[in-house]
Amino acid sequence: MKKRLAGFAVAILALLVVACTTTAPVAFKAPEPLAQEVSITIMHTNDIHARIVESKTELGFSRMATAFKEQKAKNPNTILIDAGDTFHGLPIANIDKGAIVVAVMNDMGYSYMTVGNHDFNYGMDRLLELEKEAKFKFLVANVYKDGKRVFTPYVIQEIQGVRVAFFGLTTPETAYKADPKLVAGITFVDPIVEGRAIANELAGKYDVLVLISHIGTDKSSDPTSIKVAQAIPELDVILDGHSHTSLENLVKENQTPVLIASTGSYGVGLGVVDLVVGTNRAVKSKSARTITVANSPNLKGDTEIAARLAALTKTQDAVLSQKVASTAIALEGKREIVRTQQSNLGTLIANGMLFVSGADIALMNGGGIRDSIPAGDITLKQVYTIMPFGNYIQTGKFKGSELDAILENGVGKLPAPDGRFPHLAGWTYSLDISKPAGDRVSNIMVGGQPVDPNKEYTLATLNFLFNGGDDYRMLVGKNSTDFPSDAEVFQKHLQAIGTVTNDNLVLKK
């Protein structure tokens, strides 16, 4: 009996071995070929900076909505994506801290976005609130808190049988290009490291790989989206933001096989990327174009979205249309100017800081100047357009020996345009751009006198810079006295002047 049971046990064991052998994991099987070629259209925006209302040069969300609807009617495989710096910038968005922008994007039918450095301007908690209000996904792989990703890193969407993987990356410059206090405890991992890891994780799971990035191609940035493309050659498309680069310029700059597309900034363009995927699931062709006011003069705004925005702006315009002052001269605030050289508008703003604070010297970063002012009346709306970030003025005391490091940081990225470029009042310096960064500044003068290394000077600038923004780390912890917001200070100075001329740009003490 015992032998019989033993034999039975051996037989059962043998059957189990056979069963285990025959149910071993099957080797990976590639998906079936497609029945036919599939056309996919990705429409995209970047660096809107709250320019959601149409103008002579800006499409606005209403016309973008129409363009998206028309394209989707032609090709149902059409989706809408944003590459960041969207929720902050003008009073229309700042008043409710981005809520109206998210609401309209919901109405338009956005699918995904990544976040830009300026999307953190209301703070991390508010950004997470906006994410909850959004009907579209925030995709960001390289933002961490307490060792965990803050946002969804990627999604894989099937579009007519084609597996399209979308993932997001944002610039590590956010650590200092957003107010550092607002991103305290947040880690921005190297986009190349994180992007490479995501691409490895997605291997074999997609047919088309799309990166939504707020990284840009500014020469002062490291890395750039072009370097990301070089590090992740399996990418098919990068939808890019941050550097405000037009598609035309990107085509000239990008020498990689990866299609990188961007639309400039402020809603002047709506990007269109057309993909054709062959039956073998490989991308057969890809191309990019931009819809603009100039090339689409007959594009009409979506009536519902236009009506919603019109009602909102009408409520706000009663306040914002108030005249603050006037100017007899055009005040220069173009991005490429204020990030490489001191402009008359930068001079006026910095002198306004001295006017209100009584400090010895003042500094305004070029990245904080967001528009120009033509000759004529200056309205409150223009003031808040010029300085939309809600920073406030602070002062701190510095020895003369400490001033050189401040200026060296300000000019350290030249000749590349960068937001840290310093617009000054009350002090001057000599610059030799042929020398290496950190050794370019000499002949610092305060109030027309050579700087005294042992003397204490009071500096007025933005809380953003005192928090280490734009890499002004030498200012951290030095702030002592608070004044009103940058826009309010600028407004008070303009009202005191009355009419701006070349003669009163500089405060007379």
C-alpha cells in the first residue's frame, strides 16, 4: 500500500513538472500589423503666458478652439496638447490664480500638458489644485517631492490601433526661475537622465513616442531640447516650450532626426504636427506647421469661448483701463533686448524701486520685464502686463565687496539672452564680454563714485531674486524690509513722473 501511494505521488509530481513546463511565460509577441496606414494630428501650444484673448497678432483660445474643431472634423485622430507656461502672466489669469485658463482649456478639449517654470508662480499647492480642476492630464516625469514623482510621468493612448506614448519633462531651471520659496522641497531631476529612464521603461510598449517638454533651445539652458533629442534618439516628436522659439528657427537649429516643434510664445501660433504610421507600426512620415493670424486670416473664434472671455474681460477692464501716466517715448521691453542689454524701460523700473524704497542701488532682472510700452497713455493693464508675476520689492544691505558677485551673475550668460540680465539704477559698471564668466565686471560705481569695498549699501530688488531666483544665490537671506508689489511700485513712480521722457527716466536725488 505504501509503495502504491509512493508511486502515485511520483506520478503526480511528474505531471506537475510537465504542467509547469508547458505553462512557462511565452516570449514577447509583437502586436499585429495595422490593417491600413493611420494619420494622426497633434495640435499644440506653448508659453501662452495667459494670452488667452485674441488680438491683432495673437490667436487667442477662441480661434485656437475653432482650428482644433475644424482639424478634428477632417481627422478624428486629432488631439490638443500644451507645453507649459500657461496659467500665469496677465491679470485675466492672475486674478483667479489660473482657474479661468484651466476652465477654458477644459472646454477646448486639451488632452495633455506639461508644466513650465511659470506655472509654479502661484505655488506648488495651487498648481496641484489646478491639476484637480483640469479634465486633461499633467504629464511631468522629472518633478519629485519626498522621493516620489509629483505628477503622472506618461500615458499610452491608442489612436486607431496605434500605441502613442506621451511623456513630459520640465526644465530644471524651474528651481531658480520660479520663486524658490514656492518650490521649496521640490526636486527637478536632470531631464536627460529622467527622459532616458522613461524611454527605457516604455520600450516595446509603443509605436510612436512623443515628448511634451518645457526645456527649450536657449543657449544659456542646460540641457536643451536638442540635447534631449540626441540622448533619446528613439523619440519621434518633441513638442517644446520655454525658449519662445518659433518653428522656423527650430528647423534651423535642430539637426537631429527627431522632429522638434514649438510655436514661439503668447499664442501667436497654434502648432500642427502631422504623422503617418505605416501598417508595420513605424512612423512613415512626420511634418510640422504653424497656424497664425497672418496665414489664417479667415479663422473665426469659437462663439461660446469668445463670449465667455468677453464677459470676463469686460468685468476686469473697468479697473484695468484706468490711465496711470503717459510717456512721450516708446519704452523697450522686448525679450531679446531686456535679456542682453539695459533698456530705457528697465532703467525706469529700477529707478522706481529707488523712488519708493530710498535704497542706494536697485536691480531689475530682464526676465521680469514682459512687454514694451508704446508712446502715449499708460494704463493699469499695461503696468500689470509688463510686470505680471506679483513679486514685491525688498531691500537688503551689502558691503561694496559683495556687489561684484551680483553683477557677475547677471552678465554670466552673455551673449546668450537670459532672464538674469541686470537692469540697474544708482550704480554702473564696465563689462568685458570677451573674458570668462565670473571675471567680466570691473569699475563698479555707486552714485557716480567708485565703490567702497568696506562701505554698506542698501540694494532694492524683487523678492524673487532675494529668494535665489535667476541664480542670484548670493542674495538669499539678505532681505530685511518689504515694500509693495513690483507693479504697484512701478505705478507709483509713473504717477509721480506724470509723463515719461528721456530726461526723467533716472531718479534725481
